[in-house]
Amino acid sequence: MSRRGGNSKSVWRQKIMSSSNREKGREKGAKLSALVWREFKRNRVAIAGLYVVCFLLGIALFADFLANDKPYYLRYQGKSYFPILRGYMVQLGLARLPPELLNVEYKTLDNQAAVFPPIPYRPSNVNLTASYAPPSGKHWLGTDKLGRDVMAGIIHGSRISLSIGFVAVGISLMIGVILGALAGFFGGWIDLVTSRLFELMLAIPTFFLLITIAAVFPPSIFLTMVIIGLTGWVGIARFARNEFLKLRSLDYVTAALALGVSSRQIMFRHILPNAMAPVMVSVVLGVAGAILLESGLSFLGIGVPADTVTWGSILNEARSNTFAWWLAVFPGFAIFITVLAYYLVGEGLRDALDPRLRGLR
Amino acid sequence: MGSYLLRRFLLLIPTFIGVTIISFLIMRLAPGDPAELRAGGGLRGAGEAGISTEKRGAVDEAVVQWRAQYGLDKALPVQYAVWIKNLFTLKFGESYKDNQPVFDKIRERLPVTVKLNVLSLFLVYIVAVPLGIYSATHSYSLGDQTTTLFAFVLFALPVVWLGTMAIVFLCGGDYYFLFPPGGLTSIDYAPEWPLWQKLKDQIWHLFLPVLMLSYAGFAGLSRYMRSGMLEQLRQDFVQTARAKGLPESVVIYKHVLRNSLIPMVTILAGILPGLVGGSVIVETIFSIPGLGQLGYEAVLARDFPVVMALFTVSALLTLVGILLSDLLLAVVDPRIAFGRRQ
């Protein structure tokens, strides 16, 4: 580990040294991550994007504490309870719900004291008397046809969007980089075969494939992640291939070959770090794309189970009920902000990772 | 050049076979065989319990007949061969839904989708290339940063959101009525209208759908153009060109631009299937009777002959697009046609 770290670091440092002599003195001893972070920090827009990404991750992580029909703290029949935390324990199998709290409606409970989350609803709470309620103090962003709180739906929907984005792109990145590296580095028949594979994947109408598979199999979030991941790697692979093809004819690769370094080492230690910058662009496009794809799928009512509230499924309701403008404005804005934030962070990262850009600003 | 094109064309054949195999497998993966599915439309499934015994006997008989008619009683490779043969003679079979020939359905709707996509592709390149050139030549200026931010915003705007917002706020409803809420032409559209009126009506109807198909492309493509140009601007030959006293416009438009157009052409191949996929959502939102809407409805109704045919046809269209972009690539970069790995 230490040898590997030291090696790639020195490669990076060399590149930085040669590209900008200005900063020669200050580079001594600095780690790559520190260098990238320092470059990244200069980009105020990217930093703003990073704040939004962290904020959204926080919302997804603490969704249960932000929007929940259970109280944080409850005093009932002389005893104290922490129903949300207890709920987690129950899910993990560590505890049981006290019998007096089984199947109770916390809001109508004759309690002595209760502290509820800011949005005291879950997205699954149906209230037919509050159907299509416009935004108000009670329902901040209004309700849908079944009287489900839109704010709660958006908060819990962020979990689905973010996890689908991450998992799908993780799958795509792994497949894409490995295939792209093999094709670009070795060329010849390997390139020929993998290029046919790229072409096949490109020629397949991905969206049709997605909706067809989703229609054939029972709806599931996991399946949606896997299909988006398995169909989305071509962009990454093509960029990786083109980079490897370009870089493999450079002198430092020839030198490494002459020194007898193994192909695997050249590919992943010497070429990959230099090829990553353009690949990062397509990874970022991929996260944005996966979230957009998911919203499109659930907008069409395909892929995720029908009772799951997602950003796309709320939007879909607005299409047939044009008077309920809040169903159109808010969930779409959530998708937009999420995709924008990831995009800005990724672009900032790309600039910070690319030593050739250093000193240009 | 000629041999390069021939080679590229021959290489598309295995790809096309791959697509047909995938398409065929999807059909096979579907639970139940097509004859059962066809019967399932009205008689099987939910209503099965209520069917009288003699009616059920009739359904079973029909299923056996259909199975023989579709060749489903034969081995898989034979079925595949028959399907391929039918494909080349343009026999896509009949829709389960209304027994109409699938070929007619597609022929009816293909022009609509092609029109939408060609218009949007034009719009994308016309807007994105100059935008990218401006951003790269004025890199890190206020103008570039504004364009960059604007491009990010456009790229991040989901079609489902913008489309729904347009329907809610701009197309009748409770707010403004600037554009029609759907369709391709007005209800009173007549062939005897003068040309300008027909054009006006069509543009009025196509404006929002084409815009929805294109705006993400403005952002994406102009970003690629910008980074491609910046990449080229850092090359040594640019310094040489400047050093020998060439005017900046020649350096930019002759030397740099040509080289940075190369990745733009590759991207064309990647955009094509996206446009077909994207038109599913756009056509659904704006109720446009194109291939996307046909596909969506077919998928929901599990109308597999239509789904398979559409899958294959759009894959074929995309392959043609890839071939086209390879051809263009060879034109803009002769090294590709002649260069081989040493």
C-alpha cells in the first residue's frame, strides 16, 4: 500500500512540477488529495455544489428524523419512549415494540408529552380527507390525490434517487473502465471484440430495454439500479478506451514497457491516473444520467413498485391534474437541484484533478 | 477509404445479430408464451375464474392454434431463424392488441419521430458548437462562466419536470395558453390550408417537444466542444501556428476547430439512441403519436410483437447512425481511415 501510494504520488508530483514551475516550492511534501482539495476549494461554484450534495446526503440519511409519523420522544402512561430510535432497533431485530404501542396512532394518542419531527408524516400516510391540499402550514408542499404529504415524499424519495444514482454508476464505472482499458491498451482483436460490444450496447435503445425489462419483471428498486448500471457503462468505456489508446503511444508508456513493467501495472498504475480526468466527466454525467433516468422511469410508472413514492411518481400525478401545480414544481425541483449539484462537484473535481489546468487560472 | 467503409459496414453485421438475439431473448424471457399472452388479453388472468368450462376449452384450442401459427412448437433456434427470415421480409407479425400488422403501425409513426429527432439534432449542433467555441476562446472570462453555469442548469433540468411544468403552466389548464397541450396539428388542420398556415400550425405544435428533446443537448455538447477545444489549444502545434505569425482567427478556426470537431462527431453516434429513448418521455407528455408513444403503450400492454419490432428497428436506425458518424469521422480525420496500429 505504502509503495503504491508513494509511486503514484511521485508521478503526480512530477507532472505538476513540469506543468507549473510557479508553485514548485510549495508542492514539497503535499499529498495528492491535499493538492486536489486545494484546487477544488478555489472553485466557489463547485464548493457550493459540494455543500448541496452534503445537505442532500444528510437529508437522505436522516429522512426518518425529518419526516416521520412517530415522535422522537413520547411520554405515555407515565413512561418515556423514543419511538423512532426504537423503530430502528425493531427493524434490526434487537428489540420489540412495547405492547402498549403496537398499532397505535401516535398523533391521536392520549399522551402527556410528545416531540414530533418537523414534518409529522411518512410518505405512506394516506389521508383521503386532505386530497390535493395546496401548500399550507399543515402540509408545507401540499398533498397528492391520496392526501399523502409531498414534503415527506420528497425527503424519503431522496433515498431512492441517490442510492440508484450511486449503485448504478458504480456498476457502470467498474465495467466501463476495465473494458475500456483492455480495448484501448491491447488493441488488435481485443479492441475489435470489445468495440463490437460497445456498438451493440450503443445500438440497443436503452430506454426501451429498461421499460421492457421493467415490464417483464416485477417492479423492484434493486432491479432498476442493476439495469441502469448494466446499460450505462458504454460512455465510460468509450472514453476510457480513447484515453488509453491515446496514452499508450506516449513515451512514458514505451519507457515502462522497455523497463519490463507488466501490462497490468502499466495499465492501472501508469495510464489509469492520467486517463481518469476525462473518465470522471462521464462518471459525473452518469450519476446525473442515472438519477434522471430513474425519475423518467418512475414518471412513466415503471421500475419502482407502485406504492413507493419517488420524485418521478409525484411528478407523474401533476400531468393529469394540472391544477395541482405543487405536484409539478417541487419534486422536479428536487431532481433538478440534485443533478445540478452532482454535476457542479464533478466538474470542479475534474478541473482539480487535471494537472494540466493548474496555473491556468 | 472505400475499403475502410466496407470493413466498417461488415463489422455492423455481428452487432446487428447481437441486437436481434437480445430482442429475441427478451421475448422468450417474458413469462408465458406469446400465444398465452395473446389469449391473456381478455380471457385469461383476472377473469379466468369466471370463464365457463366450454369457453375455456375454446381458449385452449385457440392457444394451440396460435402456437402452431407462430411456430412456437418448434425448437428455439428454428424459431429464431424463422423470426429473422420474417424480419428481412419485413413481416413483423400482428399486434396482440388489435391484430393490426406491426409493420403498418411503425410505418405510420416513424416519420413523426424522425421529424422530431432530426429537427432537434439540427438545433443542438447549431446552438452548441458556436457556444462551445465561444466558451473555449474566452475561457474563464465572465461570459464563459455564465455560459458554463447556464449549461449546467440546462443539463440538470429533467425533461419530465420541464415538460410537466410546460403542460401545467403554458398549455391551457389554469394558467397561460401559449402552446397546444399535445398532438401534431390543430383539430381543424386541413390539407387545403395555404403553406404558411400549415407551417405555422406545425411549428406551434412542434416547438415545445423539439425544445424538450434538444435543451439537454445544448449543454452537453457545448461542454464537450469547450473541453475539446481547450485540449487542442494546449497542444504544441497551436504555439507553433501562433509563433509563425498566423492570425488568431486562422489558428482557432482552421487548426484548433478542425481537431476539436473530431470528438463531436463521435458523440453524434451516442446521441442518436438517446434521442429515440428521450422521445418516449417527450411523446408521452405531449401526446405525440410517434414511435416512443407506440413503444410505451406496447410495453404497458405487453404487446410483444410491437415491442420487439420497435426494439429492432430503432437498433437498426442507431446502427445506421453509428455508420454515418464513422463516415463523418473518417472525413474529418483521415488518420482514422488509414492509420493502423503499428
